[in-house]
Amino acid sequence: MNVIVRNEGLMRYLSVLLFLLLGFVDACPSYSAGWDDLASGNRYHLYQSDQDASEKQSVARFSGGRFPVSMQANGDQPGRVWNIDFEGNETYSGMTIRRIIGLEAPSFFRKLRFWNRSGFDFDETELRRDVIRIQRYYQRRGFPKVDVDSRVEQGRRDWSRTVIFEIDEGKPTIIDTVRYEIDADAETVEYLQNHRVFERAMKRNDMQEGRRYQLIQHSDVEGHFQSVLRNMGFAHANTFVTANVDTTGLHADVLVTITPGPISYFGDVNIDGNETVSADLVRRQSGLKTGEQYSSRKLRNAQQEIFGHPLFRFATVNMPAQSRDSIVDINVRVREHALRSLRVQGGIGIEEIARIGVSWQHRNPLGNAHNFSVTTRASFLEQRVSMDYFIPYVFNPKSRINISPFGQRLDERGYLLLRGGLNNSFIYQVSRETAGTVSYEFTRNREQIYNPDVDLPEDEQRYNISALKLSGYHNQLEIERYQGWVVRPHAEFSGFLGTGSLRYNRYKLDIRRYLDIGEGTQFAIRNEGGLITNASVDDLPSNVRFYTGGTSSVRGWQRRELGPKRAVLDDEGNFKEYVPAGGKAMYNINLELRQDLGMIIRRFGMAVFLDGGAVWEDSEDINAGDLQFGLGGGFRYNSPIGPIRIDLARKLNPTDEDLNIYNGEDFGRSFDRWGIHFSIGQAF
């Protein structure tokens, strides 16, 4: 892989390095303010009258001096906003208020770009607007007597400006009473008042007695109740919030008027856009049934179920305008993918060197919306071919079956695996974020041990695996970013119903957490552990054992190289290398701080990380003191196909085997303490 750095980019990186080493270097032209009567800290006043407005083209008033409105430096260049501060803001943080104002100040990273001072011009008109924006922001959130003023201070450079907003929040308006008026017959009123969902909505909405009254919350409360009612079956529900506000005493009485309308039921489900499948099949996939009680949640779920079907690339589900009746019709519009498609993918990385995959897919081979595909992929590590027959609907849209015969060749350090078999999986999609899988897999395996030493009984091992596998995931990841929790449990029981030639139980749990701690900054944590029971380590083939180390685990080590190893000797008994041996227990922990650098270099980011892990030959050997750690960092480029990642990590506590020391003799190289990784996608 060749890396080409353009001269312009290199100069920028050298400039940043020079800045960090020598301190701030002013690369801007020298300005001369020429304001003899300006004093730092003088107070800036907004115009309050037409008389003041008539003066605004010439002079802005400061206590203790006069300052030209344009606040220009030498020539026609305006001053630049360098900092924005807030005083007196107790309810809302400065970070929150910055989002609503027009003036901007450069971030810490943007200030490092001293070779480019463009942008962030000071604008007095925008400053006056910002004062009004802040006032209205507070007023709509329950502070009717807020007072906002501002002042502008000159920084160390004559072109730099610090804008300070002075906020006197005043006392807020407090809600005295909240009343609910239901415009319906007595039976409906009683039904709602006694329904726990409606009771919870009254207790959990933003309008509560004793809280601050906020005009901006009217639409939130209206939307909250409409959503609750429409999920309860009231398709035509409407809500309106009014308030009687005492601006002198700062009290408010709130009235929530609710017009639920009749409880509604699904009528006709009209389908449009289907080309190769029947309308009944689309209705079945949606899960909507005529006669069922209406729920807006069911409409959202129906759209997700149709969109998740491999045949459809577009789906909308909505209730068209119609009379306020107990029967509502629904419109479903779909658009199908092309029936046949060929997909070619490729990539490069440290572990696989290069990989390519080709997949041919037919999305409706038998006219029943099933899916058939043939996939082959190859790299320097693995070659695999498989066929998949996917049934997207079993007894409801959330239940699926996949039948997949496959063949595989896996060339790992230490062994070569040839295997073929059949995997049958039943998948149940509980929700968009949560799913579970039950699968049965039967494989015939031939494993060849690489250049074994005298302690190994044989060069080749043949075995059959008949395993029941249970797995699941709870995943809050979005398409463009990582967030929330990810939980992935897995259990495998080999020798199911007395079949196969191996007996073991294999368990694994992967838990991840992503915490946003600032704009463009995220802290990611992963804990991963595994355990094999009901088998001795000598009976376990190499492919079944646990390994760790590599691009997506402990990055101070290369692929699978952390943990137990065995020495490989040549025919004369001389040491050649260590190869991974694996074990019955494994644990990894990863801590990573990710920072977006888009404010300096578009699409770039960086990360620093601490990875730890261990592999134990047997569960009885588990000891936290055996954990080994790697510390490092790397860069990310957010490409259209995912983050392109390069990481460099150093082993903090390597073993002799990690450093290629055999019987006290050092066979290592200078870079044995380092791991370098190049890949696409985050490590976890």
C-alpha cells in the first residue's frame, strides 16, 4: 500500500507541530486599531430608541469611551470573534445558549489553524439580534422578566474580540394548577380516567403543578397526548393546551383540552406499487389486519416490517384524510428492488491483506417473496462459498428462517481447517433493536496442525460438529454513528441429541457502551468474555478454542497472538517461531476515546485507546493478574464505506513468547513490542 502526502497537507501538519512546540505564532497581518479611547472591559449598550438607531451607522456607545460600530482593525478587515462567554446564566449552560445565537467563536481545535484566520467576523447587527434571541429563548421557557445585555472586549490582538452576554434571568412563572377537560361522552371519559396508560401520561408530561411554565412546551404536551391516545385506538384524537398567565404574580393555570373522538378499527388496507407479488402478501408482511383496533404504533411497525423485507426498497404506511369514523382505511405504498442483482465487494487490511466477495441474489425465485443467494468470498486468510435460502415470514413478519449450506477453507497461524456443512437458523426480531436466533449447525471438519512439536499426538484431526446455537443482540447502533448499549450473548452446545464426535459447551458475552461526552467526542467501552465447559483442552480442536489479539480486540498484538503459544521447531530442533495455541477461557476489555477532527481536517478523526486481554488454557487457570495490556492511538477517515482506520499500539507487559524469546535466547525483532493495524470500520 502506497501512501502519498501532498506538499500542502505536509506543510499544514508541520505548522501544527511547530505551534505545539513553540507556542502561539501570529500568522495574521498586523493590525492597528487606532481607537485611543478604547478601554478593555468597557460596556457595550444596545440601541433602545429611534434616536439611537439613527446613530448606529457611525458610532456605538461604550461607557468610558466611543468605539466605531464596525469595530474594524487596519484597513477594511472587521474584527473577529475569538471567544463568547455568558454571565448570570443559571438555568441554561453556555453550551446550550451558543446553539441559538448567530455569532460564532472558533473552537479550541479551530484556533490551532493559525495559518487560516478566515471566518468568525464580528457583526454588531448580529450581536443585537443575538440579545433578542436569548431574551425570547428565556421568555418562551418561563422567564418573562429576563434582561439580557452584552459587552465586547478586545483581546491581546487588535483583531480579536470577546463577546460577553450578561443575563439576568429574573424569577420564573410557576404552574399553579393543571386541569384536564375531556370532550367526549361519559363512557369514554370514564374509560380514559381509569386507564393506566392515560394516568401515566398525565403524571409524566411536562406540564405539572409546581414546575416552571414554558410556552414552548405546549406543542410537546399536545403531541404527547395525541400519541398516547392514538396508540390507545383513538385515530382522530386532538389535544389543545391553553394557559391563563398572571405576569405580575408570575403564576399560570394550565388547561389541557382533549377531544379523543371514537375508538377506531382498521378497515381496508390498500396496497400500491407491488409488481411481482400479490397485495395479500404485502398485507401479511405489514401485520395490519382488518378489524383490529387502530394503533399508530402498529402503523410504524408495519412500515418497518415491509422495509425490512429483502424484496422492498421503499415503503410508506399512512392513514389518509377521512371522516372521523370508527373505521379507518390505511394506504400502503411499496417499491420493489430489481429481482436479480450481482454485488462485488473488496477491501484491504493487515490481517486478510486483501479480500473480495461476489454475491448473486434473486429476491423472488418462486413468486412467494423468498430470497435465494449464492456468495463467495476470498482473502489470504479465508475462502468460503455458501448458498442461502431465506424465508422472511414464518408465522408473523418478525419470524424468519435461513437455510445455508457452505464450504470453507481457513488458513490460520498454527493450523489449516477445511470444513463443510449446513446451518439452519430461526430468527425472531423482537424489535428494531433486539433479536434472537436459534440455529442448528452440522459440519464435517478436517484440521491440519502446522509443523507440530513432539508433544502433539498427530498432524491431522477429523471430527464432526453437531451444535445447537442460541444467540441474540440488543443493538442501539445507528447507520452513521455508534450510541447507547450493545449486548450480544451466545451459547453453543455441541453433541446435540448425541450427534457429532465432539462434546462441549461454549459461552460468550459481548457488552459495549458508547458515551457522548462532548461535541465530536465519544468514549467507548467493551467487555467481552468466553468460556468452554464439558471438555478438556486436549480434546478441543484448534478452531473451537478461544483466541484474542488483533485489529478488533487487543491491538498491541497481531491476530490471535495474545495468550498461550507453542514453539515451532525445524527438523534440526532449532526454534522457528511461536504460534497461538488458544484456550478454554478468554476475556477482553477495551477503552477508547474518539475525537472528530472535522473542524481541522474534513472527515478525519483520531482515537486513543487502552486494550487488555488474556486467554487461559483452562478455566481453573483464570487469574486477573494475567491480563496483558496494549496502549496506543490512531486516525480515522470517515469514508462513504465506513471509517478507514489505522492504529498503532505498544505492548505494555509482554511475555517472553510475545517477544520471541525461547529458552532464554532472544530471537525477536525491534518491532515485536508494537502492533500496527489497518482496516475499515471501528474496532468495536
